[in-house]
Amino acid sequence: MNDKPLAEWSDSERIDTVKKIFNEITPDYDRMNRIMSARQDVLWRKFLVKRIDKNAQNLLDVATGTGDIALDLAKAFPTAQVIGSDFVRRMMDVALVKTGERKLSDRVFYAAGDAMLLPFEDNLFDAATIAFGMRNIPNRLGALVEMARVVKPGGKVLVLEMTFPRNLRMRKFFFWYLNNIIPLLGRIIARNNAAYSYLPESIQGFLHPDELSDLFTQAGMTEVRAFPLTFGITYLHEGVVV
């Protein structure tokens, strides 16, 4: 993996590294998410799903990975069609298996795609989501603009992402946890020290919640809101497409 500090990586270096990392950690991805978050990730996803209009019929999950959000959406919206998009094929292969096991293959579909150039027409979806993928995209504003493009006016763009808590004590604890426990778990469980050293660094280098809210506004969305979850270690941001 790249030995330079993350802040010094070029966009292409970051994209190539993200693809490599997520290809490598695919077999342990779901298990590591549950362990690292103490299963809080399950609650975070449920909160995201509840923020979508109950009448939604066409939903998109960007950087879908192994399909957790896509499957949660399909469960919560039993008549909706859900599409998950990602540029790591190996992750979507796992998502396809999970979808088949839950007998949702008739309503949940997967498409290869880059968050900066989504392979969908304008104004197609009632909502577009992305969970824990925005920090891996160099051009966050561009990604928000692209997600808003494919959402109908009045629909929502929702971003679930980890960040640093505002509370100083919690921030210190989270910093210690990110830099000590996550790399340790990565070595022991996933046997991939490099990947689980990158992930904490990507969280620490991500935007402040207020900065991400500003990007929603710059992307042309209204009614921008930010919800702190689990003492603020994760935020759900949402905006309404005009």
C-alpha cells in the first residue's frame, strides 16, 4: 500500500488503493464491520432507512459493497426496486449471494459503477444512499452532485459516515480506538494490517460534519440535516433534491 501520508495521495492513488483494499478484505468485511462497531452499524443503517419517504419505489445505494444497505432498503420497502452500485466486483459478488439467500433477487439488482459517473439517467430514483463510502471518494462535492442528478426533485440524498465526535472526551477515546484497536483487529481477524491502518486514517482525514453539510448545500440541495449517532462517532447527513 502507499507509504505516503493519506493527505499527500493523488486522486488516482487513492482510488486505486481503495479498489485494492476492498478486494482484499471482502471475505471478512461484514464480520469486521459488526465487530469494529459493536454492531452499532446495524442500528445506523436502520436509522438511515427510516429517513426515507415510506412511498419510495425506486432506490439507489452507491458504493453498496456487500449490499447491506440495499438489502435493508428492500426489507423496509417491500414493493420497491433497489439497485446497488459499486466499482469493486468482488464485493458485489458477495451481495448477490446474500440477496439470493434472502430471496430478494427479483427486487434487488447490482450494477458496476463509479460514484462520479453513475450509469443511470436523470431523476430516476426516489432516494440515493451511501454508507461509509464517501470518505473514500476524493471529490466529495462531485459525488453529491452526481447522486442528486439521479434523484427525482423532492427525493433525498443520504450519507452515512464515521467522523470525530464533538465531545472532547469521546473524541480522545475514539482516536485511541481507531489507532490501536482497529489495526489490532485487522491483524488478528482479517490478517490485513495495511487495510485496517488505512481505514482509521481515512476516518480521521474525513470532513467535519459541518463541512459535509456545506457540501450538500453547494450541491444544490435544500433542507440539509445532520444527525449524530452513537455519541457522534457517526453522522447521517441528508438533503432534499430541488
